[in-house]
Amino acid sequence: MALDESKEDDEIFTEQGIKYVVNKPLFEKVKPVGIDYVQTPRGAGFKLSSNLDAGEGCSSCSTCD
């Protein structure tokens, strides 16, 4: 997850008033996407959930789990 400007090959969607930009080919593989802000004893941050198989990863980066 990063801050970015939208590009021609991006899908744009809004959830709870916040605009999100996702690469269209990746979005087709992972949708639906859930985005939540969580607070735990280990800290706070965003939790992303999707239909992407955790063993599959993505081709756009090397950090997918």
C-alpha cells in the first residue's frame, strides 16, 4: 500500500469516502478488496484483505505474501 497518482491502467474506487487506486490487472485478480484500520497491542495500521491466494503472490512486486 502506497500513496500514488492514478494512471491509465488503474481501477479507482471509493470506500468510506477514501479514494483508492489499484492496478486494473491486479484488481481483477484480487477483488473484492477490503480495507480496514485496526489497532492491536502490536500497533495500528491498515489491514488489507482480498481473494488473492496467499501462495500465489503478484507479478508487480516481490513483497506480496
